[in-house]
Amino acid sequence: MRFLLSIALMVMLGGCMTLGDSREIRSTPSGALVTLPGFGECETPCTIKLDRTRRITIAKAGYKPRLVDIEPGGGPVTIPLDLAAPTEDVDSQTLPDLD
């Protein structure tokens, strides 16, 4: 019964995870999935409410996932994501001459 109540509350809140004080979570790039274990997930930018410092996971396809400790209250938090396989090399081949 508690599980169903939790699901209903998450749906009604439209992606805002609630525990206490609000905190906006942003990522660079945006559109990353924020997961607060045991409470739900949302896509950045999003707002979560925290009762105490919590560890969140933030992940996006093509980027390395990050574990971040977030404290309740305060301003927005922007979390930069690193490419999973950054490269400075460009794979180039010499093309044949077109006649």
C-alpha cells in the first residue's frame, strides 16, 4: 500500500522528488537522469526536496555517470558531465582524387 501511495505522489508532483528543502539540479549538458535511490528520478533541469545530505547519481548516454552528495537548501547546483570516450584525434583518410 505504501508503494502505491509513493508512486501516486511522484506522479502528482510531476517529477519533483520530495523529502524537505528544495534544490534545483542542473547538468551540462542538460537532459541527464538524476536518481535519488529509494525516492525516484527526474531529468535535468529538475527540482528535488531533501531532508538531509543525500547521494544522487546523474547519468546521460555518452557521458560518464557521476555520484554527487547534495545538501538541502541553497541555490541551483550545476553538475558538469564528462564524455565517456573523449578524443582529440580525428579519424581521417586520404580520399582518392575525383576526375
